[in-house]
Amino acid sequence: MNTEHSPQHETQVFLGMEAVIASEPLRALLSTIERVARSQATVLITGESGSGKELIARAVHHYSLRSHKPWVDLSCAALPEHLIESELFGHERGAFSGADTSKPGLFEMASGGTIFLDEIGELDPRMQVKLLRVLDAVAYYRLGGVKKVTVDVRVVAATNQDLEKAVSEGRFRGDLYHRLAQFTMWVPPLRQRIADIAPLARHFLAQHDPKMSLSPAALALLEAQPWPGNIRELRNIVTKAAVLAQHQEISAADLPLTISSRCVAESTAAANLESIEKHAILEALNASGGHQQRAAAQLGISRRTLNRKLKLYRPEAVGAQA
């Protein structure tokens, strides 16, 4: 197999979440994390949806001096506004309808350790004020409480929003932004970490069926995608292909057709699709040692179609071994 599709990679586990690491951008980011994690700085992780921000947050806790203490996480977009305060800061019995017992908040549960606030840009303005006070080590009350609570918690937050723009538009407090962003880490999108795509795809495929594999042409097609949904989207595509494939080796033809159609929609269309097709065909031909019949079978197209495409993309290959 072409070594281009077999980059050296390693797998690490951060709080039960596996990280497949091959690309230089990801290696560099993890190297930075190891240094930043041992400080007490609040960390803000930015990046596109599905790029792996939660994994990076877990790595911060893993390498920190708090690694033996609690890890607690919450998506700020997962709960309605009226429940966020109770979830973060706790409540006393009778504080509101349905509060039959007292409940500590996530900050209390994370005391001594790390709390991860995902989608921090979704936090409503009132909660932004209270969070800022907690970050400034100000004691707070549980909902309905009369006794102040003091916690020692490292906050790691993440967002796919442009918080600086949100601050300028008045949607996010500037003082909270600067308090959260003592150290900012940007997670590169998958399209800028091409070396991670093949090992990630194989990793997801092995989770579905360890006996299955991806053909060189399929890997070439995956590596050529823009992946607006990043790692989450890659996992879905590989899983769907594994379910629908009729053979143990997944070919380029087994990959969902929406991949190609999305490329057309998100770029200068035909030229981009032609580039992807050419790359996949030449990779298949290279992997088959120039044997056109095997290359065509691998691509899921007829020998005649392959020959016609080769006249366009690499005329000198038309006379290759049949």
C-alpha cells in the first residue's frame, strides 16, 4: 500500500476518549497542551464543530496537576436557561418547583479538578455574570441557599463561535472573554490535518468491523474532501460505507455519494470534482501496479470507463497492463 496513506501515528487515551495522532499540527498542539496544562491558566479552546475540541480539553486535564481530581463537563447549549444555573451552582430543597432535595452544582462536584464548559458562547448574559464572579474566586450561593460556597476549579471552555466578534456585537461579555482566554488553543479543522484522515478512517472502521479495510482509492477520496463536519462527519461516512459495502474492502464507490456532491457545492464545482476523481483513479492504478482491470474493480467502474478517464488524466497510462 502507498505509504502516503500509512502515516506513522500513535493512539493515546484521554479520560476514556481515544486520540489518533498523525499530523504535525495535531502533534504540535498536544506538545503545547503538555506545557500549558501544568499551569493554572483558564483555557479557551476554539475550532470548528466536530474538530475535536472536547478531546483537547480532556488532554488538558490529563496532563494537569489536577489529573487525579474530578473531571466534570457540561454543554452550555444542552440545557434550557432556567436549568443552567441550578446545574452549574446547585440548589437547595424547595428552591423551585420539583426541587425535592438539595443538589450540589457541577462546580462543587469538580472542586479540586477541572470543569469543561462546552459551547460557552451559548451562555446567557445573566449566567455570564455569575460565571465571571466564580472565575474571580468569589463565593456564591446555591439557588435558594443561605450559605456561600467556595470552590477551587480549573475552567476549560470551548466554542465554535468567534467570541471576539460576539463581544463587539454585545452578545458576550468582554471581561468574561478575557478571563476565559488566559490561554487560547485553536484546533485545526480536519482538512488542514490530512495526515490524520487515513488513520482516523481505519480507526473508525475497526470499531465497526476489524476485518474490513479501505482501498487506496477510497482513502484518496476521503483525503480529498473538505470535511465541513470534521471528525464527526468522517466517522459517519466510514460507518455508513461499512454498513453498505458488499465486500471486506471498501472501495471508492462504496463511499456515500453525498461526498462528491458536497465538494461540487462548496467549491468551484466541476474542477474540484475532476481533481478528486483524477486523484482516486491514479492512486488505484498505482496501487494495482498499472493493472487497469484490477484498478477498475477497485474503483467500482468498468474497464472501458477507466480507459476513457485515463485518456483525459494520463494519456501515457492508456497502454498500461490490461
